[in-house]
Amino acid sequence: GAGVSQSPSNKVTEKGKDVELRCDPISGHTALYWYRQRLGQGLEFLIYFQGNSAPDKSGLPSDRFSAERTGESVSTLTIQRTQQEDSAVYLCASSLGTSGRAYEQYFGPGTRLTVT
Amino acid sequence: AQTVTQSQPEMSVQEAETVTLSCTYDTSESDYYLFWYKQPPSRQMILVIRQEAYKQQNATENRFSVNFQKAAKSFSLKISDSQLGDAAMYFCAYRRYSGGYQKVTFGTGTKLQVIP
């Protein structure tokens, strides 16, 4: 079946502009995660959704970052007033659930954001 | 807080040879999961192998195997008969064992080059 998809694949924006990144999880996956990956670094957790609620937003770096999810479907990550330090690959993952083997996360290909 | 350390930023291996990637972690928990993920240039993270901490037997998946040393908090990945398609970034990750949601903590990655 279809995997996790993300759009756009690449996004170049000017400093100060707002951007929206989209994630379409695997159908039926109730849990959704956003991560940030800076060049040469590991994955930083941003936010976790269970359905359309976000029990864990602890990784959002500032109030310029927000995310929402429609039901158990698409999620958007919004970055307002982008800064150069926001340049990174933003990865989305989904999982069937969070218990037992259902926690296994399936990742999308990411969106590479470049802020000029 | 849990931390995951990968001390080898880059490794190289000749095709058909064996290579071992190192990972250490710090936790006060006794039950947890450990993972190795592969990230090829396509950016899509792929789960290579998982290990449950309560299992003494080392996990294996075809050419991939781990050496899990719980007392030493060490979790290395061995790739046998290396192939060109194994060239990628490899991330070690930790997840606390729980019946519900737990954050996954990633290391900074090891870039593996496979030499023909």
C-alpha cells in the first residue's frame, strides 16, 4: 500500500515568510510524528499526534512553530516568520498505534526547507 | 533523560566485507527498545533491526545483526557481505518500553560508504 508522503519535496523561502509543510500518513495509522533533521545531525522530535490531538508538543522550538492534524489524516506543520536556522529536512512518520509492535514508525521522504 | 551516542561520524567498508557500527546509550530504565535505522540519499528512514532489552538473544535480519550488551549499554550493528546499496546514514535509536506513547531518541548518525 501507499507509504507516508510529504509535500513539497523541497521548499526555498525568504527569511520572514511563512511556510506550510504537509504530511499524509499511512491510512489507518492513528499516531503521527514530526521531526527536524539539521544538516549532519540526528532527528529532533517536534510533535506527536494521536488522532487529531497533540499530547506531546514538547519538541516545538518556539511559538513560530505550530502543527495541526485533521482527524487521523493529513497533518500540516507551519513555520511563521522563518529564520535561517529553520533550514533543515522536516520528516514525518506515522504508526498504527503506540502499544506493542504497533509503535513502529514509518517515515516519509521529508521536506527540505531552505531559508535564504 | 535518555541519550544515544554514535561516536563514528563516518565509516567505510569494501564491498563484500563486514563492518560494525557502534552505538552507546544512557538510561536508568530496565525495559526499552533499541533500533537501527537506515537513511539512504532518498532521505526516507527505514527500520533495519530492533532489539527488545528483555531479550538476551541478539536480533538478526539477514545480513544485519546486533551485538547487544545491556550492562555496558552498548548496541552495535554488524553488516555482513556489504553491498553498494548499504551505503547510507545509519541511526541508532532508543525508546522506553511502555504500554503507550514514548518518545524515540535518535543518535547523530554514522555515514557508511561502501567501496566497490
